[in-house]
Amino acid sequence: MPVRNPLLAALCLAGIFLTLRVPPTHAQSAPTALLAAPSDTGTTAGNSSVLTAREAYQAAWTQRQAGDPAAALSVLDPAMAEVDKVLQSSPDASVHRELADLRSRMDGLRSAIQGDIESKLESKPDAKKEPAKAGESDDHPVLDAPAVEDIEPQLNADVYRYIEFFTGNGRSTFERWLKRSGRYMGLFREALKREGMPPDLVHLVFVESGFNVHARSVSNAVGPWQFLRSTGKLWGLTVNQWVDERKDPEKATVAAARYLRHLYTIFGDWPLALASYNAGEGTVLRAIKKQGTTNYWDLRLPRQTEEYVPQFMAVLAITRDPEKYGFDSVELEEPMNFDELALKGSVDLRAVAKLAGCSFDQLKALNPAVLRHAAPGKDGVTMVRVPHGTAEQVIAALQGGVAIPAVDLTVKHTVRRGETLQKIANQYNIDATKLAKDNGVSRSRPLRRGAVLTIRSSMKKQSVQVADLEPDDPRARTAYVPPRKIGTPARIDGNSEADGRATVTVRRGESLSKVAERANTTVDDLMRTNKLKTSKVRPGTRLKVRDADAMASAAVQATTDSAKVATLKAPKGRKGKSGGSSAGTIRVKPGDTLSTIAARHGTTVTRLKRANGMSSNTVRTGQRLRLPA
């Protein structure tokens, strides 16, 4: 009789299925949660797939414990391939959840088996290890590590949940993001490479803005990389009434790359660095200090941040193999193609468009940072993007005597703590004495914090000319962002490992024992992982879940982390690119009260009221509430 189930067939071909169905000994047993029977819901075929997938996992586990990693891989690899096929066939929802969870566990087991094989090779007597070169040290992993080209996706149940969403209910949204990415993907990747950062970081833009350069969040973070005004300025971006460089595809990417490099220098780990990009390094450092772990997947962070990295990892996994997930037929937008033009003075884009033979809208699309019709340049130089092949005709027209009058732009500047007239004048490339006279600042009327100064970008009205810049002048690129030197508050070697970890939310009416049963774990493990002092939990509480492998690895890592955390001085922290002071916003649903909302999002009524400036406990359906971090 032919074997109809492909997972069962994989085990039979390995020749070990029948012999390994005997439960292993206690010392060599797989996690008991994996040996449980599949749920009663779903089709018979789906339940059969779940059962045989569990058998495959157990067989591979036993072979690994028996010291035969090669045999373990021969069982696990075909089983993983067949699980992928079943997942792509859109099985019953409950079956899909169980298979996705098993697939995550299989990934973790495979990594462990691969590590066993590498350890055996390294322990062979004839395996020669090259002596360390002068200056190299195990204490300097950042200095000794090779250049990073890619970021390896970390997969677990949380990540698979977002893969399922982006390929299911969220498919149309993801297709729109993917289509829009064609315009900017190449530009962003090149900018990241120039800054020495992994080009894979470009996938963060899917999560941040969906490649919409005009995106604006509820916390007023702007642009493809979603910078707050303060954070953007901190990393060299200009934001005023005329220009918002957070929208510039090149400049914003350069600033984001420098910020991410700064974060990676602190944490030495991409999941932690990405979480800090969302919530701020201070938030993550304080969480590490308080919770005693450098594994992002074990940290309790604001909900928005806990969802942030799984979304990035899901996007990364999908874009690595778009054909596998059915996105290979999406037609991408044409990439940006332009020439760079260096001009002196403030430039009216309408006049440049006429010389370039294009429309004003075309020029605005190439220069999204320009908010109105004109742009003031830094240090008297304005870089403008024009359609590819038109820069020469614009230059020829200007050098041939065609005059473009300089635009007299007025900028309003609010004086901040510690600023002087000279410092402000230098920032706008104008004369400090003239600035004082125009704004009535004198000894009898000194400069005051909070005063609003009127600043003209061009004190001398001159025609726009071609800027005579040296080829190596950094200002001769539309991607130029002035460098900033930002101090590093702390340094710690992160150790994020996704395998065997997931997050569950307590449902209404559930006890901790019910949650443990649903998550295939025990009450003791849940309490230990989440540092719970009581078994009572509120609906909406999010709990970390670890399987047996993850519990064991966390226990081993705790010894190393304790030494790191003991000396860590967690700063008060700077807000992330989108603030870090809140965990996002939500809309009040019918029947919601402040108490139910607080329980659902793991906070308190008092903190909710404080975050939203509320004096009463009354909320209305549809009302937006900011969640405290």
C-alpha cells in the first residue's frame, strides 16, 4: 500500500520511523509538549500532517541525542520541506498554527544539529587552528569580526505569525509596499553600503513606512525611515519651513545608517539594535539591566517594540524568496534615475524645471524634501536632482547667460537653550550682525530662549549660478549629510536567539494553567520565564513562552549575561527615531473601559491617564489613546 502522507514517507525512507516511535528515556527525551496529540480541530489530513511532523521532530531529536547528527538531518530536512509545502497549501487555521510552531522548533533543532557537526570537526586532532595575529583578541569581537553583508533571519512562532499575515490577510498591503520599493530599493541599498552597513537593513523601511517618503506617524515621525524632528536633527537632517530632509530618500537613509551603526556599536546584536531604533537605546538598556538578559526574544519591552523585530524578520524571510511566497509576479515601480546639480544660492524649482524641460511635479517627485517651490542650500550650496540626462543642458543654459533670480526665503527659528546669535547665523550661513539688526536684538533687548527669529536665507540678492565645487567636496552629492559625533552610553555584547521562543496573550476567562496548556508548556516554566510572583494573570497580558531547548540555553546564557549586566549602567536614554516614550496608539473599541484597555496592553489605568493627560476614567468608542512605554 503506498504511503500517502509525504511527511510519513520521508520518515519511512530514512528507515527509522518504526523503531523510533518508542518513547525515549527521560535523559534523552524531546520536550513533552511536542509529543502531545494534535488538536481536535481541522481536517483529518491536516491532523495527520501535524502528527507526522511531530514524529519527525522526535525522530531527529532522538538521533541527535544518540550522537548521530547526520541521520538526524536526513530525517529533519525532508520533513521541514514537506511542512513548508503543507503550510503553502492554506490548511485549516488550527493546523496552520501548529505546523508553523513545529516548523520554528525544527529550525532550532537543525541549528543545534549543525552546531554539533561543526563542534566535531573542530575537535578533530588534525584540525589545525591558525594562531591569532598580533592585535587580535577574543575580547574585541566587533574589531575582529569580518564585514557583515547580510542579516540572517531569526525565525520562531512570532515571526511565522507575521509571515502568515503578510501572505494572507495582509497580502494586498505587502504587494503595495513591494511595488513601491522598486523606486527606492537600489538607492537605499547603495546608501547603506557606502555607510558600511548591511544592505539588508533596507527591509526595515517595509515596517517603518512601506516605502512612502511622505509617511507621517501619529507621533509625527516622518519619511521612509520615520524620524522624529529631534532625532533627525541629531543625526544631521535639516527640518524647517522650507525643507524636511527626513523625506529625502538618500539623506534620510544616510542618517538612519549612522544611527543604526551607533546602536549596533552599543549592542553588538541586530535584534537589540533594531528594537532600540524603535524604542530608543535607553529603553532597551534599562530592560536588559532590570531583566538580566541580552536576548531580545526574552526581553519584555513595549508592545510595539516586541512586534517590531518579528515584522522585520518576516519581511526579510519573504523578500529572500519571493517566489516561495507568491510575490514573484509583483510588478515593481521604475527606479529613480536622476542627475545631480550643484547650484549657488536658494533655488526656485519652477525655474529649474523649465530649463530641464520637465514639469514642476516631476522635479518635486525627485526632490521630496522640498516642501514648497524652493530650496535653501547648506553653506550656500543647493543640490538639486533633475531628470537623468538634463543636468548638462541646465548648466549650459546658466553658463550661457540665462538668469534665474535667487529666491528670498524666510525661515522662522525658535531659539533653544544655549544658542547664541553667532551659532544661529552660522547654521543658516548668514551674517550675525545683520541677523541681530533684523530681529531687534541688542544689549538692551538680549536674545531670549523661546524667541522666534526671522531669518532670510539670502541677504544678498544674486542670480543662481553653477556651484564651483571640487570633485571630492562632500557637498557635491545629494546624499550629503553633515557628520555628527554622538557618544556611546554603554557597550554590551547581545546574544539574541529566536529558536524555541514565542509570545502568547492571555484570553478572557483563561487561567495560567489554561495558557500553559494552550502554549504546550507548564505553569512553572511560564512563571519562571516571565518572573511572575503569582499565578493570577489578567486578560490581555502578554507572556513569553520557551520550549525545553530554549529554557536550557537561557539557563546557560544567564551566567554570561549576569557578568555583563552587573557592570551595565543603563542611561536615562535618548528617545528613538519615533520617540520611545510611548508604545504607539490604539482606538477604543465598543465596551472598552480604561481598566480593560490597561489589562490588555500590560499597563495600569494611572499610567494610561497620565500618558493621555486625562482627569476622568471615561472613554468613548473610537477615541485614540496613547499607550505608555
